[in-house]
Amino acid sequence: MKLNVKLSLSQKLAGVFAALLLACCGASAWLQVRANAMHETEVVQDISRGLAAYIGRTALREDQSELEPAALRRLFGQLMVVNPSVEVYLLDDQGRIRGHDAPAGHLVRDRVDLEPIKKLIDGGALPIFGDDPRSASARKVFSAAPLRQGGYIYVVLQGEAHDKLAAQASRTAVMRTTLWSMALVAALGLAAGLAAFALITRPLKHLTLRISQFDSTGGHGSRIERPPEPSSRDEITALESAFSQMASRIDTQWRELAQQDQERRDMVANISHDLRTPLTSLHGYLETLSLKADVLTREERQRYLDIALAQSAKVGSLAQALFELARLEHGMVQAVPENFSMVDLAQDVLEKFALPAEAKGLHLRAGVPPTLPAVTADLGMIERVLTNLLDNAIRHTPTGGTVEVDMAADDGTVVVTVSDSGPGIPPALRESIFHRPFPSGGAHRGGGLGLLVVQRMLQLNGSEIRLIDSAIGATLRFALPATVKGGGA
């Protein structure tokens, strides 16, 4: 059965750290034991360097030409009784074993490599390991000395008895104490490491929780905390700060998209409202003309046709404004700045609206200073801006009212103000009048597509339309940058 165990990053780090700690403790213990053993063998060999020479002098008198095997065996036995850890051997010039006191069956080799012996006699660096005659592969520290009659005295300093005692010592309280000490050090190191990992991964856990909350809410409606101060030495804090900034931007963009979507819905609803009235009227009059063409008088037919044409023109105007707004919104229209006189442009636009204003009984006024600098902007767009503003003002100003266009120079710009004495704009609509259209019908004045077109065109020319508080009517104002060359009134 396969277990699917999911571990957190902290648990994985703790597990890896524990494994590394145990491995390091084991390696450290092994190295320490190894180093102690090497140190012990070096000390033993250094202290016992002259032991073989002493045995050679004791075993052979000055007048003796060769060794007596029986006497030599007794001497070896006595030495091994005094120090059971040593094993003494007599070697010939080729390293063959000529004498020893090993029990029967304990001797495995019949000769010893002479290279380590010569190295020791020549004063080589300790420890030097030589062959152990009682083992097929083991090498141990030794003492050796040449004999004047030929051959060598070869003394293994840590023999079988020493190995047995060392094996017993590994099971004593000393070894257990050493192991317990190592376990205590490992436990303390593990506890300290886990505490350190907890402190290190705490910011990461906090960041993970915030990301989970952000993901569960889809990035919208979640509480965006103030991002922590970034630190060049703390990568997790810097990551959390970057995530907070990203989440804040996503939340802002989400809100903007939601607002734009709502504005789009409102625009569709309002445009549908504005289109439904003239289309219904147009359809009604055309249907009347079709059904009653034989009974209507010539004057009635002409009146119905005039009304139908007027409603058709209104629908066409709305469609044209919607098409123009779509082109502006999608960047299909770019401003082409040029220098021109704002006064001349205003006069041309006012003349265009002179007859409609007169027909409605309105007073058109222009307030222009004696001298006014030229402006730099797209002439066609600014003409359309003035046209929309004056058309909007004339349509919403009652008979006998006034529509004014004022211009003034102010700090390197030419400020244009269009005001009327109509019903004004309700306070509830003032903040959003330049962001979405409102139905133009009804008792209150709202913003139509014309004001949206005005706002987009002014933005392309580096300006903004503003609604100015006034006692009566509506007052709209924008500014254009003045050029070095002046323009007369």
C-alpha cells in the first residue's frame, strides 16, 4: 500500500537537516575515533621504537655467533608475559619468520614485508604499519631492529591480546558515555536547527497564507495589507513586498475592469433608451403615412414626413457619435497638433449655432480679451469639442436663456469656458458625467455621448474637461497650451 504523505516545506527542511546532522555526527565520531586510534598507534610506536634493539642485545651475547631457538622462544615468552600486547618474531634477511612464540595455528604468514621495516630503521615519519603474521591482511605498528648476525627482530606492538582488550573496551561505560554525549549534542543541534528553521520560514508561512487567501478570493475583495519594508538582506521579505504590490495592482485593475464593465452596461442601456424613443416615433409616423396615405391631407403628410426625418436624423446623430467614440476608445484616432487662433475657431462655431439659438430664443455671447495667444492642438478635434459643448448647452437651455463662451489666458494656457442658464446637472451625476452617458430625456439634464467624445478628444490633446460649480445652469471648462506666436481677437 502506497502512502501519500504531504509534508510542508518546514517539515522537509527539518527532515533534511536532521539527516545531515546525524550524518555529520556519525562522520565526526568516526573521524574522532580514527584520529584517536592513529594518535595512539603513533605514540605506542614512538615509545617502543627501541624495543626491538633492546631485545636483540638481550637475546645475543657479544661472543655468541648465532641464536639458540630454545633460548629465543623462552625470551619471547617472557616478554609477552610482561607485556601481553606485544608479539616478537625473528626474521631472516628475506623477511621469513625463523622464530616466534605464537600458539599453534595462530601464525598465518610465513614472511613479512621488509620495506616498512627499512623505512622505520631509516627514521621515517610515524606511524608506520607493517604486516601482522597472525592475519592475512591486517597491518599494525611495530618495532624492528637489525641483528649483527643477520636478520631482524620484529615486534608487533598491538597484537591479538590488544585487539581483544580494545573490543571489550568498546562495550564498556566509556564507549556508552561517548555515544550518549554524541546523542546529546545531536539532539541539541537538532533542536537549535528546528528553532532556526521555524524563525526563518515564519515569513514564508505568512506569505503562503496570504497567497492562499488571495487565490481563494480570486484577487478581488481580499484585504490588501500594507507591504513590508523591503530589505536587501531578506529575500523572503522582499518577495512578500513584491507580492503585496502585485496584489494591490491586480485588485486595482480588477476594480477598474469591473467599473468599466458596469459603465459599458450602463452605456448600452442608456444608448438603447435614447435610440428607442426616436425609432419608435419614426416607425409610428411612417406606419401612419403607410396606412392613411389616402385620407391625410398634403399638409399632414408633409408634417409627418418632417417629424420622421427629424427622428431619423437624431438616430443618425447618435450612431455617428457612438462610432466616433468607439474609434477614440480603441486608439484609431490620433491628435495632429498645429497652431491656430482659438478666437477665430470660436467665432466660426458660434456662427454655425446662431440660427438654432435664434429659433429657440436664446442669447449667444462670447467673452474674448483684446489679445489672446494662439494654441497648439488638433484643430478638427477642438472644433468638434466646441460644437458638442454648444449643441449640448443649446438643447438643455430653455427659451429666453443664455449660452456664453469665455476665453482667457492663464499661465501659458488658453482657458475656454462654456456656460448656460439651463437646469444644470444633478449632483448625483457630476462625478460620472464624463465617464458614461445618461439618458438625455426626462426632467433632469444628463450627460450624453457628446460629453464622452469631448473628454476623449481633450485627453488626446493633453487636456481635461471640468465641471465648474455655478449658481445656475452648467459651466464646463478646459485649457489648451498657448504657443509662442500670438493670435489676435
